[in-house]
Amino acid sequence: MTSSAARLRNDVANLFKTSCHPDIVLPSDGPQDLTTITLHLLGPTSTPYSEGAWKLTLKIPAEYPNSPPKAYFETKIFHPNVAVGTGEVCVDTLKRDWSPNVDLRHVLLVVRCLLIEPNPESALNEEAGKLLLENFADFERMARLMTSVHALKRSAFASATTSAEFSSPTDNTDENGYTTTIYSDSETDSGRSSTINALDTMNVLRPLEHTQRGSSAPTPSSQSKLSLKSKDAKPKKKVGIKRL
């Protein structure tokens, strides 16, 4: 077995051993072909895609990991970085910024990140890219409408998903000494608090940002401090002035 084939087998095995995110639903019976992996991607909460689910395919070339895989949305989606006709995903990680140290788990996380923070600078869907730049509210409205028309229902995959909170960081060091870390990712009703730090020294996820647009909601830690403070505070006594 060549080193390329061994690497592909290892990456696919790691991908199916532990799901990289609850929004990424892999087939329970594993892949039928190591060079073509089909799965379902659920729309992240607090985005116009939150009610939908999409069939996604990764096509892995024979030169992997020296050449990047290609990602395709099989289900129609209104997104700046997804080609209208073919469903191909355009992101720097799968093109000019590709590194052999990136594995399939990271590829899927990057595609999910695009649903949270689209990048109009590399738009394959010009209409969506222009709308995103000129009027974000109209872009959200159109993306939500197209999701309701074309996407699969997210609720149909509810039984396959678990809590959106990961337990602890996962650290892996490869034979070249590169360390990959995926930190905890939690999503709350008041807003999204999402942190994905993977191969950050090589800027794998650049130029994507994981921030909530216009969100000023307090974090869970700050909320707990406020509740403790209000619980422990003693009521003030009313002081009256005695009239003589």
C-alpha cells in the first residue's frame, strides 16, 4: 500500500470514528468508496440556514493529501461560495491555501464555517455575493427562503444529532510534529459562541472568522457571575429620619 493510500485510509477511519461536529451527519454504515464520501450537513443555528440540511459530497483525488479534495453540495443552496450549476464549494483551504497536513475532518469543519460566515471575495454565486455585500438583511431573507424551498428538513436528522457542546480539546501530533487542536464549540439560544482553532499557525481557516454579527449577548460565564452576585447580595435596609 502506498503512503498516499495509507494516509487516506487513516483519515477516513478517523473521520468515522468520532464525529467532528453534531451538524455533520455521516452515514452509519461508513463510506462505500474511500474516494467519494457523501454525508449531510445541517444548517448552524443563528444563521439563515438553520432550518435546513444539505447532501454534501467530498471527492478525493488519487494524489491526496498532496492535492486537496473537492466539496460539492448535491442539494441546492443559495450561498456566495457555492456554484449554482455544479454545487462546487470555493474556499481558500481547498485551493491556494491547501496543505497536506489538513485532514478530512478539517475540510468538513471549513465547509460548515462557510454557512456561518460566507466570503463574498471568492464568490461563485455572483447574485448571492453581491447581495451579501450590499444588503445583509436581504441576503439573509433570500437564503432563508431558498432553504425552505430546496433544502432537506433539519428536523429529520434530529435523532442523529447530539448536544452541540464538545467535551474537551482533541490534540493530535503527526509524524512531522504539527499539532492539530479542535477546541470546544457551543451554541446557545442567545447567540453563537463558536471557536474552532485548527492548524492556526498555518492559517488553514483564513480568511474565515467565527464571530456573531451584531451579537452583544453576554457569555454563559458572565451570566453565572451576575446570578451569583445577585444571589449573594443582601437587601439594603431602609433608613428613616425620625422627626422630633
